[in-house]
Amino acid sequence: MYRSNHLSLIALLLMCLVVPKLSHAQLTLTSKDLPRAINETSGLEVHKGLFLTFNDSGGTTELFTFDQGGQLLNSFEVQGTKNVDWEDIAADLDHYYLADTGNNFGKRSDQKIYILNRSFELTDTITISYKAQKSFKKRKKHPFDAEALASFGDQLVLFSKDRETQNSAVYLIDKTPGHYTLTPQDTLDVRCLITGADYHEASGLMGLVGYSPDGVQYLYLLPEFSVPYDQSKMQTFVLPVNPAQIEAIHVESPSVIWMTSEDEGLGLPRLFKATIE
């Protein structure tokens, strides 16, 4: 059975003190447990009407499909890749873009985005670096981690997970294979750590998920998305799902948002459906 939660007025008032522009739209959230085989689900897309995900950070190089009931249906080995820290997946009509861009300690110099065809075969690779990064010494707080990737027309949008400022730098990357040295095109005032992104092309809506250091989970909706973005349009929702760590998002429509969370050692991973009125 799905579990249902509703935002309380007290929670909304408290969150207003620390996050920008909480939305007054009504959000209803339901959840479904997922199998332990995808306990570190970190990206979310669709494939032939099913959800598509994978495990992050040193997991196998497999993609998994599951249905809305949480039943795991199939797995696909992505030959020619390595899962150093897979963090998100984006899609367009012809390709999937698999982001091996996790960089928790700021020491990686091999971040890449794998380009797959619709049969999950590796066709090419994009490599990235950050123009501002001069040191690769291990540290906990730095601006060179990124866990959220979305397809946006003929470009990809990468959102940083910045433990220093808790804002998110926005990078644009061409879908053409090659190496790209990144500089921020915008910075979003989210005051949390962004972990997933998805763009709904038909409506122009960008969706983001993330969490604050104290474990509060957030959903951000950015209608009429562009780079740079008019942040006065951004809607912020507090998700009453603790304990959890939401890592992935798929925007089905402006009123239906799907998300997954890791198990965090506290139970099972979960699939969430947010319905917004």
C-alpha cells in the first residue's frame, strides 16, 4: 500500500524562516517501498513506460527498470562504463545521458557523462572539468560536486551540490561529445544540497530535489525555465518524508512529480509520487 502525508501549517511556518519562497500550492505525497537491489537509487528516468534507475558511488554498471508498484522488472549492463559515482540520468528522444559526476571530496579529475543510445549501448562520452578548480586535495566542503543533470533542448544542464554555500551553480554543456571546461552560467538560491533534476520539455518546467544538512527534503519547481533564471518564479516545497535522502526526480507533468530516495540504512528505498494542485 502507498503511504500518504500532508504538509502541516507549523512545518510550513518554520521552513519559511530558512528557505526562499515556500509555495502555497497544495502538495499530496504518497510513497511505495522499492526493492533492496536498488537501495542507492540515484537517478530516475523512464523507458518504455517503466521507471529507470541505478545505484550510485561504486555500484555495478547496471540500469534497472521497475513499475509504479515498486516491482523490479529487468536490469541492463552498460558495457564500456565504470561506476565511479553515477549520480543522475537525463534523456531526449535519441539518447540517455548518464552522469558520472559525483565528487564528494573534491579530488576527482575524471568526471564524465556517458552518452547511451535507447538500447543502453555506450555511443560516446563527454568529459568535464571546472575552470575555477585549482586544487584536488581531499576536503569536505567545496563547490565542485554535481549530482543533478537534465536534458534541455540541445544542451545538458548540470546543477552543483555545493556544501560551502548550499546554493547551486548552473552549468550548460553541449550534447556533442568532447571535453568541456565549465564556468557557472547562473547560481540558484536554494539553501540546500541539490541531488536531482529533470526538465519537462512540453511545459518548460524544471524540477529539482535536494536536502539541507539537517535532513529536511525539498522539491523545487522552476516554471518557464531558462539560463539564467528569474528566481522569483521558483516554487519551494518541504517534503515530509524524514528520515530519507531523496536523490532523483522525474517530472511526468506540472502536476505529477516522481522521486526516489536511498534507504540510508534505515529501511528500504522508496518511490514518491507528488501531486500538486
